[in-house]
Amino acid sequence: MAITKEQVFEAADSLAQNGSEPTYLQVRMHLGSGSFSTIQKYLRLWREARDESGGSGANESELPELLVTASRGFAREVWRVAQSSMARKTAALREELESHHAGTLQDLEAASQMVDTLQGKLEEVRAELARAREEVVMVETRRLSAEAAKARAVTDYEHAARLLGEAKRELDERTQIIANLRGTIAEQEQSNREAVANHSATVERLLQEQAALRGENTIARERIEELQGSTLSSQGEREGLQREVTLLREHIAHERTRYTELTTQLGQLSHMLSSQLAPASIATTATDRVPTLAVAGHRGG
């Protein structure tokens, strides 16, 4: 907004009332803005107006009392000439001063424009600084996010490593259990083989004894039939034959009992052999399945 003549006059009057001689800088500082050339033009008019009002007002009250008494007319003329001469000299000095400061005013005007330019550049720098701060905040946010992601990754890795360690320990334990089971199974199989061999020998012996008893029973029956079919004349022969038949019958009964006992023992041995062989077969199947289960459990963990 352009500075008006009235504004410059009011600023100059205010400075003069405060006891200061108005200058371009003081007027501009008082107004807060304005072109130095404009202020200079209006300030020169203000000074001329002030000088004119000051010349007409300086009359008899400012004359020395001696001159008034001696010659009021002559003194008035002398005083007028002196004021006129002083006004011309003052105006000449003022013009010289203004001419001397004209370059300075131009420099000030250029400096003012430079200040405005620098002010604009300062605003640009401030805007650039604000953008840079925003970018710094964004970079810091990304850095914090990356650090948080890294911390989560480290935590996940440690958790996975812990699970892997637990899985390896469980696999080692299961492997040891498998080895122990295999040792136990091998011992059991060896024991079973020995038991089978012993049972086979016992069964063979019992079968042989059973066959022998069957032969003896057959011979005894044939002897009884032979004796019963024969006719003996003497009482002594009949009694002796009767005693022999009785003994043979007792022997047959004893052998039958023995045959029954052998048959029972043979059944018990067969049942025992079957019961011992069955757990070994089940244990073998279990050990064959344990590695698969261990691997499946490790993958599941």
C-alpha cells in the first residue's frame, strides 16, 4: 500500500513534538513501511511548510528589546533580512544535505528491496526446512518401524531356535528309547528262541514218552486179552494170572494218568510259547513305527 502525504506529515509532526528532527529512517520506522523516495518527497514538503510558518511567526516577540527601543522600523527590516538570509542558507544547506544523502537513500531503497527479496527467500528456506523436518520425521518413523520389525524377527528366530532345540532333544530321547527297545527286543527274541528250543526239546521228549506209553498200553491190553482167553486148570495159576491182570490194569491206569499229565503239560507249553512270541512281535512292530512317529512329531513342532 502506497504511503500518502498526510501520513508522512503526521509522522513528522509526531517526531517533532517529541523533540526529534524527523529523518527518512525515523519516518519510515514510525510508519513501518514505505518507499524512501516517497518519504523523501513528502518530508521535503513538510519542512518547507514548517519553515514558512516559522518565518511569519517570528516577529517582534523575538527582537531584542534594545533594537525595539532604538528603532523599531530599522530593527524590523534588519531582522527580516537576517531571517531571509538564514532561510536561504538553511535551504541551501538542506538541499546540499539532501543531495548528499540522495545516493544513500537509493542505497537504502535497494537495501529495502534486497531485504524484501531476502525475506521471500527466508520464507522459502523456512518452507524447505519444514519439508526437511517432515522428511526427517518420516525417516525416523521408518527407522523405528524397521527396528521394531527387526526386534520381532529376532524374537521369532529365538522362538524358532528354541522350538528346534526342543524338537532335537525330543528326537534324541525318542532315538534312545528306540535303541533301548531294540536292545530289549533283541534280548527278548534271544530268550524266546532259547525258550522255543527248550520247549521243542521238551515237547519232543513228551511226544516220545507218549508214544512209548501208547505202545506199553497196547502190549498190556494184548497181554490181558491173551490171559483172559487162556484156560488154566489150577487155582494157583488162576490167582497168579488174576494178580498179573490186576497189576497190568493198575499199570495201564497209571500210564493213562501219566499220559493225561503229559498232554496237559504239552498244552501248557504250547500256550506259554504262543504268549511269549506274541509280545515280541508287537514290540517289533512298535519299534518299526517309532521313527516315523518321532519324525512326524518333530515336523509338527
